[in-house]
Amino acid sequence: MSNPEPDELFRTRLLRVVTDTDRVMVRVARGPQLDTIGRKYDRFRTGVPLKGMERTTLSEKS
């Protein structure tokens, strides 16, 4: 498995594909919240989804 991207690199990659509605969230999200938004757009820090992360939502992280 490859090393996960840092928040800033992952955020930059996500900003290319997210909708305007999610763009605001991507700019302020960090860590697991950023991962959750990425999964919505089939983008993963490691390039592939990690086992056990498929049920996590933003509301569960709050």
C-alpha cells in the first residue's frame, strides 16, 4: 500500500472534481472529514479505498 497523501495535496486534488456545494467543505475539512468527502467522489489518499472505511460519514465524525 502506498503512503497516504497529506491533507493539502489531497485537498488540491479534490478541488478539481467536487461540486460548488462541496467545495466550501473541502476547504475547511481536515483528516477523516476530507477522506469522507473524497470517498463521495471516488478519490482516496492511498489510491484505493481502505477496508473498514466504507461506512464512515461526516455526521458520524461530528
